Amino acid sequence: MTPISILIVDDHEVVRNGIRAYLETLPKFNVVGEAASGKEAIKMAGELIPDVVLMDLVMPGMDGIETTREVKKISPRTQIVVLTSYHEDEQIFPALKAGAISYVLKDMKMDKLAEAIQSAIHGEVTLHPLVATRVLRNLRGESQDESFYAELTDRELEVLKFIANGLSNSQIAEQLVISTNTVKGHVSNILNKLHLADRTQVAVYAWQKGIVHRD
């Protein structure tokens, strides 16, 4: 059986190396190339015609959505599996409309990523549960406001609001009468659950979603 050819597209070398190292342990996969930008990905896709492209969405220059669209024009047979840290509507729906067959998050286990790649070859869709929920609610025309932060505990929601209002960990600890280490744990959980990179993104997220409001 011919191995599934894969092109990895991500601007972070450590991410590309990690994915490649795992996939190359599986005989059914053949990583034929890596691209660090959208422009490079389009060029390589045209030359290699891979079975699957693992596509990051946030890259300097051309983003993953536009890159997906261009790759599908060049090689319609190539299946695009989005692999990203973001699960907002403004990324999900444009990516799927651009031609991606699957949308998974970087917190998934490697064996599940391998399954998503295998499924893509057979035309089967794989969606992270958070993404699937948003897609389903969109199809139903339901409000998604609560789903953005439904996974947070009451205490984590409190901490998120304090972060959005500019408080430091020590200030939050003082407000909640808990240790700074406990606050750090809550912040880490918030970042993981919302798939955000830092406190600034948390603050922006909270304001954008109306979790906190200006008086």
C-alpha cells in the first residue's frame, strides 16, 4: 500500500519537527515536505501534489485560510486538515468554506491526528468537539455566546474577569483570598480551555465576547 503523502504547513519549526517525528514512525505516512509560510506551501503543494496538507491558520503574510483556498485550486485532490490553536467562528467557517475537510486543535493527541489524516483520505470529516459544537449551533441558527466560555468553572470565570480588568496574579490572589500559585493554576487552565497563548489574548477575548463590559 502506498503511504499517504503529507505536507506540513506551520511557521513554527518546533511544531513541524514534532509532528514530522511522530508521523515518520508510522509506515502508512510519508512526510514529503514542510512549509513555513503560505506562499511556500502553495509552491510546494503544486510541486508535490500531497495527499494531505496539515495547515496552520495563523502565519505571517498569507494566512492559512487563503493558503487553503489556493492549494485547493492547484491540487483539488489534496485534502486539507486544519491544525491550529484557534477555535473562533472567524477562523472555523472561512477555513471550511475555503476547502478544508477537517478542523482539529493542537491540543489533540498524536494518535488522533493520525486518525484525522487517515479519515481525510477517505473523504471523512474530523472536527474537534468545540468546533463541531459551533458548526452545529451555526446550522441551527442558535446563539453561541455562552459556548465560548462554558467550560470554565465559576472561579476561573472570576479570574478571567480580573485579568480582563488588568489585575496581576498577586492582585487577583488578594481579591480572592487565595495563593498566587493557585491563581497561576487557574490562569493556566483558562489558557488551555480557551486555547489562548497569553494573558493579553485572554483580556481581548473577554472584552470581545462581552464577558466584561465597560461602564
